[in-house]
Amino acid sequence: MTTHNFNIDNSTNVGQRIDKVLAELNSEWSRTQMQDWIKEKLVKVNGKEVKSNYKVKMNDAIEVTEKDIVEADIVPENLNLDIYYEDDDVAIVYKPKGMVVHPSAGHYTGTLVNGLMYQMKNLSGINGEVRPGIVHRIDKDTSGLLMVAKNDVAHRSLVEQLIDKTVTRKYTALVHGNIPHDYGTVDAPIGRNKNDRQSMDVVDDGKEAVTHFNVKEHFKNFTLIECQLETGRTHQIRVHMKYIGFPLAGDPKYGPRKTLDLDGQALHAGVIGFEHPVTNEYIEREAPLPEPFTQLLEELRRTDA
């Protein structure tokens, strides 16, 4: 069991139903899931059990007891994952847009981990039974390549390379606005938004975050860029581009209200490169933009012509 504690210290959530508030406080939880947990008496407010229609009050102390996912819950599934590289130690796998990386509350099947367990015999166990082989993540609505560790030695090596900032990670993104220069660097710390714990933001006491970008193509109202990460903070590119005034197209969390209807941000993790943990050979792979992304760019070119 894992316990989560929340203190209601802003007016945003006051007066809302507790099932809705909890789903907003943790993006991996759904409102239906919260209703089930409340029925199972896994949610308490100020030490007392409540019903789903309880209206949250200022200074409420909410305690949520989350059931741990056990190994038996993670079922290998044939998801026909595209493997760009694989040997006995590591793999590079493509995660489609809309797929969650590993099982969590509300996402027990159809994840990248479910597919990896079906297609690969061995996966590292450092991150536990729920996240075998997973070294790093990308958002559900971001497509692209991920490193996978097939044993613990490889896992530790890849993590060290991430810490040392030697892993090559390049993303293609479409942003609102017309960036006036050819390249730039955003060096701004990222942490939880003080008023919205479900979102990240540039904050003084955040963790170091560095994003380099260069312009690939200009459109009338958008710019196509390539971003290279030094660090890997949650929502890093999305937060940094919003911070400098060029939020990602289609981004429901950090973009403007009037944006492109893309079912998520226009962001693709196209290039991953690292030193092999055993052979020390540099391995790099590139995945082309998914078809919906390329179709979007073609449409922008036609309308701008």
C-alpha cells in the first residue's frame, strides 16, 4: 500500500467534489477510480471516511491509500511494438502517441511495459515489478524512442549517463508563434506549480532544467523546432517553451485555449543515443515523424502558400 497526503491550501479546489479534486491532484488517477477507492474506504478527510459527493473545504487534510499493483496484475500483451535496436543488454523501442509507459492507477493494460513483457525475455528489475526495464519516460501523448534496460548492470549505466548528461535526446516540436532567432537555450528550473499541483512550472526552487532548441521551419502562425535535452524534467519542453512565450501546438495543459485539435501536444522524441553499457559503442537511432504530424505540417504548408 502507498499513502498519499494532500492539504487543500488554495481556493481552486474548495467547493468541488472530492472525487473530482483527487483526479485533478494526480494526473494518473481517474475520477471513476477515485469513486471506487472512496467506496473501498481508501480515502479519508481529516481522519474520517467520506462519500464521493463530499465537497472539499479549505485546509482539509486528505489521505489516499493506493493499492500497490502486484506482478500478477501486469499481463504481457502483444502490442506489436517497433524495436529499433535490441541485444542482450539494451533495447531502443518506439512508443506511439496515446500509449502510457508503465502501469498505474487506471492504466493496467495496453502500456509499453505490457508490450515489452511480451516481446522481450529479460528486463531489468531496479524500478520494481511495475516498471521493468524502464529507465526514463515520455508523456502519454508524446511519440518517440525510449531506452530500455534488459538487466540491472545496463540499467545503472544508462541512468548514470542520464545523470552525466551524455545521452542524446532530440525532439521535434511545433510551437505557437514565430520564433525570431535561429536557435536558443532555456536554462530555467522546473518544479510543481504552486497553485496547480497537477502542473509543472518554472519556479525558483525547482530542479535544474536545460533545453536547447533550433528552428527548422517557419509557418505563418507556428514554428517547427528541434529540441535537445540536457536534463529530463517532467514536461520539460512543454514548460520551457511556454515560459519563453511559444507553447506547443495542441498542448491541453500548457498551450493556449485556441490551439490545434491534435489530441495532445505536437511533440516527437525522434532521436536517442547512448554509450552501450558493455561494449562502450555509441548507439543512436532515429524514428521518423508519425503520419499525423507530417500531415499537419503539409496542411500548414498548403494554407501558408
